[in-house]
Amino acid sequence: MEIGHKLKQMRVRQNLTLEELASRCELTKGFLSQVERNLTSPSIVTLSDILEALGSSLGEFFGEEKQERIVFHKNDFFVDEKEDYIVNWIVPNSQKNEMEPILIEIPPKSSSFVVNPHNGEEFGYVLDGMITLDIGGKASAVRKGETFYLKGREDHSISNKATKTAKVLWISTPPIF
């Protein structure tokens, strides 16, 4: 591990100059420059001081960064078949993220769950069929290829009054599904 390179990346991400970091951890600018260029190695105590000034710790610094998964395949999806609709959780464990996408399938003459008011926003894209979006008692038709975007201030749901199954990519932030 190139300690100096990693320290420099942390400093630059925080928009700190060498001088500002040196002042925060009571070291010289020249010493930090040598550390960042891997010309010298700090003691554990000094490294701990530098990391503290950068808002980190030895444990975080030396902990292995878990590679975040970016691509998900159909066999990663979790399918939850309800009586009136099917929810495809298309990003595993997305409730820990800032947004949560689902693919919801609503058979003819059926409705989704009602989403209670929340502090967030939602986006939907109708992939197939046609839905009725109900927000606080006001209904709007949304057809294949059309989208909806709403703030979560009122109860809302989607229903399918047509004769063909509707498929909607529905994304919420923060996660609520």
C-alpha cells in the first residue's frame, strides 16, 4: 500500500492544501510533502494524527475497501409475488442506498400498495401498459413510454384499469419500498 498516495488523495478530496493539513496536525508542510511522495514514512502516532486531521482513523485507513457492486443480473433480483402485484427488487439491498428502484408488475384491474406520506421523491417510468397514478385522490393516466415524478407529501399509489399487465420502473429516494 502506498500510504503517501492514499493520504494525498484524502487531502485533495477535502480541498485542503499541504499547508492547511500541516497546520491541523501540527507538522511541517515539507514533512507532509515527503510522506505524500513516499519519500519518508510517518510513525504510527504521526499517521494517526494526520488521519484524525483528515477525519479518519487507522482502522478506516487500513481497512480493505469493499468493492461496490455496480452491475446486477436477473438472477440477482428478488421477486416478491403479492396477491395484486409483483415487486421485482432489481438492486439487492438497495434500502441501504440513497435511492431504491423496483420493477412493479400490476395485472389488469389491480393496484399497488399505498405509499404513505414521506419526506422524499419518486420517479416512475411505464415500461409496458398503462397505469393510473393516484396522488391524494387525484388520478392521472400514465401510458407506456411516459414518466411521473412526485414529492412524497401525500398518500399515493398506482393501479391498472386496463386489460394488459402494466410494468413500471419505480424509484424512490430515500428508500421506502
